[in-house]
Amino acid sequence: MSIAVITSDHLIELAYMAAAVCFVVGIKMLGKVRTANRGNNLAALGMAIAIAATSLFLLVHERWDTDTLRYLPAALLVGSVAGYLLASRVPMTAMPEFVAFFNGLGGAASMCVALAEVPKLARQNDGFFEKTADLFGAGGPRTLADIGVDFAIADSLSILIGAVTFSGSMIAYAKLAGKVKGSRWGPLGETWMNVVLVLVCIGLAIWGGFFAQQTHHLWIANGGLVLASLVLGLGLTLPIGGADMPVAIALLNSYSGIAGMTTGFVLRNNLLIVAGSLVGASGIILTQVMCKAMNRSLKNVLLGVMGDTAVGKEEGYVGVKSSGAEELAPVLAAARSVIIVPGYGMAVAQAQHKVRELDNVLTKLGCDVRYAIHPVAGRMPGHMNILLAEADVPYEKLKELDAINAEFANADVALVLGANDVCNPAAEVQGSPIYGMPVLEVWNARTVIVVKRSLGSGYAGIKNPLFERTNTQMLFADAKKALEELVAAVKAQ
């Protein structure tokens, strides 16, 4: 009778399976606000298991004097500390650009690994390569495709998609942070230029993977592919306007996953293939959800021809009515139905706890308080849900766009807190930059109270006719301060 021996490789494969299960279940739990926090923690545990298993693999299969093991502890320490500091210090209002920045780092990692893998193989005398002066010397393969067609394709795709993700994500980060205003730099960003760059990338990938038979030819092909892909990433992201940036972030997230998946094929690492596939698929699904929420074409997103919605100037307003908290308090106190519309202004002011306080006051007066959540409010999917959950707002009070729009006609008050583009009637006007985008129809309520610091435009950069409606009252103030005044005034009624 033979006794099965459990080796370190078996333990590593079991750990990879456990990590994959954590990723799948974690992503599933992220689909609901109530379980999202636990899902995030479970996915983080899966990543910790994956890192530990990979470190064990390196310890078992690499010599102690190799650079891999020499730098492994430092890489783990630097990465862990940097990730913790960045994640713990970034405010929720900066989360969209933070996500874009991390997407870019993921793409850059995939690109660098793919570039580094070929010379690493060249140094190995394992039957694939001979240790000669040239990469493809006597006795070795003539091209990367001779190692395996799958390897050649995966290596080129890792470089291409990783570079596009990196440069595109950096532009998205810069746009969200207000560091980049333009939509095109010369011809860069034009559709014809994007098409030319795609063809150049394909040509360089084919040359490097299937025809380059000399070391310097391979590096020229890969170097050119990196450069062309970086420029392509810029060209695909530059034309996308601020109002459409949530779609771009979701798509770039998908790109980073696909880049990781292709790198998994390069390294022949099953867990990386699984994890990358999950991120890529979930990112595409989220992109489709965002496209539906904003009435955008997925084809145009992929080709980078969505167009910049910014108009470059703020149009004047006529007939805007401004009121103070003392004047608006009786309206809220007498209301039987109030729908609160949170937006980016609420996030900036960190006013979610004051929102909950106002909710409690109105509920005690017999008012039915609900929240209208637009899919892209706050410039990031789920942004408002996270903030309101932080303030312990009951999940059942949060209503999505499709479920709440018909209820505005029966609402006494629609209280808009720092939201702009997501409740702009211009979406119903043909020719408007946001025409066709599904919005919250707050103007159908009997009274609309808009809390904003000014009449400044939203991220789409266009005028909001809601502010001029006869049933709209403007309360010009920081959202947190305005809510404090409203709570005090309503209690005094």
C-alpha cells in the first residue's frame, strides 16, 4: 500500500485554490451593500493567501543567492506599507482617482513582468534556450513562437494591454484630480489616430512574437510596442469627458484584470489567470452597467470616441430663488414624503452623518424619508451607498434610479445635496452634451431644495436648468453646515 506524500507544491496548489474561492465569493458579496464589507475582507484574505503561497513557491524553487529571494522581503514590506498608507489616508471624495491610479499600477506591473520574462527565460538552460551570446542562438528556438504560440501571444498582449491600462489610468487619475483639462493633444485622441496606433501595436506584436530572430530585433519590437501602447492609452482616454469618467474607470479596471490574466499565461500561473479573469469579467459587467446608467455606447467607450462633454464656460442663470434654513424648515417639517438625493457635494463636505440626523428628525415627525441613488452619483459606482452605510442609514431606504423616479411626483420635497449632473433636466433636451443620460427627475416633486455652495457647473461642465425652475429653492452653503442649520431649524418648529 502506497502512502500519498503531501509536498510543498501540493500545499501551494491548495493555497491557490483557497485564494481563488475567496476571490469568487468575495466578488459575489460585493454585489450587495449589506455584505460588501465582508466581501472586501474575504477578497483581501484571498490575496494574502496568494502572496504567501507564491513566496513559498519562490523559497522552494529559487536558489538563495538569486535576486528574486534577495529582494522578496523588501518588495513585500514596501508594497504592504505603501498600500496601507495610501488606502488609509485617501478620503472618500478622492476614491475615484485612487482607483484609477491603482488600475494603472496593475497594468504597469503586468507590462513589466511580461518584458522581464523573456530575458529570464534566456538565462535558463532548460531546453528552451541555450546560453549563447544571442537570445536565439544555436540549439534554441528561433522566435518566441517556437517556445509556444500561446506564450508569444500572451507576452505581447500583456505588454500591450498593460501599457494601455497604465497610461490611460494615469490620464483618468489626472482628469479626476483636476490636473488635466484638455480632451486632445493635437491629433492624439482623434479616432483615426487611435485606429493607426492599434494597427501599429498589432504589427509590432506580430513581429516581436513570430518573426524577430535576433535579440536586438526583439527588444526593438517590444520597446516599440510599449511606446505605441502607452500613446494609445492616452489617445483612448483623453477624449472622455468628466461626466463619463465613471465608465472609463470601470473599463480600465477590466483592462487591468485582462492584463493580469494574460500575464498569468506568460508565467503559467493558474491563480493569476483566475484572478485576472475575475477582475476582467467583473470590470466589463460594471462597464455595461455604467453605460446603461449613462446611456452610452460600449463600442464608443472601447474606441475612445465618447467625446468630452465640457463646454468650457458657465452659462448665466435667470430667476434663481435663494432661501435660508429658517425659511425652508417649515416646508420640511410639514412634508409627509421627502426624497433625499445625495451627490458629490455631500461627499466633499462629509455630511452623511448630518443627513442621517435630519432623517431621524423628520421620521419622528411622521415623514417618510427615502434616498434616491444614481448609479454614478459621486463619480464612482456605489460611492453614495458606502457613505450612507457609514452613517448607518437603513439599506431599505436606499432606492435606485429606476425604482425611485416615479415616486418624485408624489413627494412633497426633493432635497438635493450637492448633486448636479445626475438630476439635470438638460438630459431630456436633444443636442445637450448629456442628452439621453438617465437622471433623477427631482423636478417632479412639489418642492425642490438644492443645497450647493454656488451655481457652478457639475463635472459635465454644463448649465443645470433645474436651478431656474419655479418649484426650486437654492440653499447656498456647504452641505454639512446647511444640514446642521436645517436640523436645528426643523427641531425649533
